Amino acid sequence: MLFGIEWDTSSHWAFAVSILPILGKGLLVTLQATVVGFLLAAGFGLVLAGLKGMRSRLVAWPARFFSEFLRDTPLLVQLFFLYYVLPDYGLVLPAFMTGALALGLQYSAYTSEVYRAGIQSVPAGQLEAARALDLTPGRTFFAIVLPQAIPRIIPALGNYLVSIMKDVPILSVVAVLEVLNVARIIGDRSFNYMIPLSMVGLIYLLMTLVAAWAVRKLDERLPKEGIHLQ
Amino acid sequence: MKTGRYAGSTQQQARPGPSSELLPILIMDILTYSGHLLSGAWITVQLTLYSSVLGLFFAFVLGVGRVSDNPFVHGLSAGIIEFFRGTSLLVQLFWLYFALPMIGQTLGYDWRFPPMLVGTLALALNIGAYAAEVVRGAIQAVAPEQYEAAKALDFSPRQTMWRIIVPQAVPEMMPSLGNLAIQNLKDTALVSLISLADLAYKAEQLRNFTQDSTTIYSLLLLMYFGMALVVAGLMKLAERYACRWRAGGSV
């Protein structure tokens, strides 16, 4: 029994069906962590991309180093660091928030590159034309560069959303009850790991296939010439 | 003996402040921890090496299989790639470690494999599936004239693939494979969760013992970062080697 839901061990199929609602509860936490982690990653990544693009080397180089450091160290270790070290300095976050923060930080290194690549992919001729038309730098960025960069940025961000979803099981080490952790607890209590773990594998396969399909559709639907922000 | 040393040197000064007198203690702590951590780092290095080599093998088999004309080979390769890319690595690791022995038990076999084998296999299959897509992309990027020329020279399909196409595709894959090698190094940290005593596992042990989270985890992050820099350097060398036949050097 878990979350007050009993399981039925009369047969393999009955067991698989009876644990579905329990796994569903874990799945909900997985999806929440995915969304919160993704929003943090998208936000931090934007800040990091801005800092890395600064003219001042005093800002840009530490930002680049920090981004490289986040990218080159394991999420698991970053998570441990945040979970055990921050409380020593008086910042106690719940496990779920720590996990989402770790996901956000790790993936901000990746998303910052997505923003940079998206903005750089806008042809130089566009900037020259904007200058010829005497647009201010702010207007050039928001009316010319950004609308053309967004259709390239969004699908790439979508791919990282899928990656974040696949990394959420790591949060189980700080006792976040996401779907894999729930499956393991079911295994511990029913002495049957095979069915819950296989079901989590299938659920993941299904979710990533659907997500990959959705990202592809989104990519096709986005107008390649740009999106008007007005 | 070790136990006493850890307890003695750290428990009293669990949080060394910025005071200059505590700096030597911090250095002593780091030296004390290093021995323990390095034994774990050795496991991490071995695991990274084995799984990268095995993963590269899977990548070529699956990547070449994916561009095959044979619908069975093509379908099988695509299915395996999608499966391992689509499920979380930790799920695969747990499945191989906890669920596979149960299937073996049902069938009457002993499929309880040592964590090192399970870890290597899971990491290799996972990174191999990602790398297979890189291999496929690089193979498809080779100019179609190369196929035509090989056909005109009467090369067999196998000779064309392994002697004409793959050598030209390898330099194209190298930058992506370099990123994946670092990805693989990072992923090895997950094997600590199936009780393989790698770097992350040893650090967790130390932390449980000394409660000195700040020093240990900072050290751990730096060690992984250092190893990633070494892997990146090695992959740069490999890239230069793979590009040596090109007229202008690399890329």
C-alpha cells in the first residue's frame, strides 16, 4: 500500500493495473518538477546569456566560466551540493525546490547557448538594414533580431524540456517522490521490482515520444520568417 | 584507523570560518579526504573509459544500421536508439539492476550481474544511442558523389561504407562525440545509486561520516570539473588525429 492505495498481487496484470494510480501520483510530481525546472532553466539561461554577451570582460569571463562549470559537473553532485551545503549557510529549501533549482542551474548552461545561437543565426544583413533605417539599438533588438530568433530558439528549448523530464528521476536521491522513486518503493514493499520499473520505462518512452512529436510539430508550425512581437 | 582520523580532524571544526588560523585545518581536511575520494575517482575513470569505448561500438553498429537499406536492420536499429534515448538513464540503470534479476529468476537463470557490469552496460547503451544519431547524421552528410564514385570503382557496399564513407564522416562527428564523452563522464555519477563505489559514492560516505558538506562537495565538484577538462582535452587530440588526412588540418 502506498498513498492509501492497495495493490492486487493476484496476477502480474492485476498488479500492473492496480499500481497505475500510484504511479500516476508520482508522474504528477515528475511533470511538476519538469515544468518548474524548465522555467528556471529558461530564466537563468537568459540571464547567463546576457552576462556572457557583455562587452566587459570582467563580467563575461566569470559568466563563461560559471556556465562551463555548470555544464561539466554532474547534476547529481550539484543536487547534493545544493541540498546539503545551502542549509549550512541558512538557506533551507524543500527537497522539491532544491531539485528544481538544480535542474534549472544545470540546464541554464545549455539554454544560454540556445539563446546565443538563436540570436547569432539572424543574418548580419538584417542588422545592417536596421542601421541603414536608423533604428535605435533597442528597437533593432526587439523588432528585428528577436522576432527572427524566436522560431529557432523555441524548438531547441523544447528538446531541453524533454531532457529535463528524463533527468527528474535523479531528484529521487533527495527523497522527491517522483515516478521512479514511487516505483522503487512499490518494489521494496511488494518484492516485485520488475513490473513497476518496467512500467516506469514504458511511461517514459511514451512521454518522450509524444513530447518529441509535439516539438517537431511546433517546429513545423512556427513561421520561419519570424514572429511579430507587437 | 582511518575512521579516527576523519572524526578527529573535522568534527570539531565542521564549519571553518574565514579566520586565517583555520586555513591549515581546511588544507589538512582536503588532504585527508583526497585519499578516499581518489580511490572512488579511479572507479569513475575506469567506468567512463569502458562505457565510452563500448558506447562507441554501439554507436557505429546502430548508426550504420540506421542508414541500412535492409528494412529489418533499419527498423531494429531505429527501435533500439529510440528506446534508449527515450527512457531516463536512471530508469535503465535501476531496471538492469533490480528488474532484470527478477526476469532471470522467472526463467530460471541467475541474472544478478555485478554493479560494475550493469553500470558499464547501461551507460554504454545510453550514450551509444545518442552517439548513433551523431554517426547517422555524419554519414548522411557525406556527399552523394562519393557513393557514385565508389560504385563506379566497383566497391562492394561494405567496402564503400567502411573505407569511403566512414573515414570521411568521422571528422564531422568528432565535436559532437566530444560533448557526449563529457556527458558520459557526468552520467557515471549515477552508478553510485546502484552501490558502485565511484567518486560520488565515496563523497557521500565521507559526508555521512564527517558532516563536512561544504568542503567535500566543493572538492567533488572541482574533481569532476577537472576530469571533464581532461576528457575535453583528450577528445580535442582525437579530433586532430581523425582530421589528419584533411588538407587544411582540423575541420
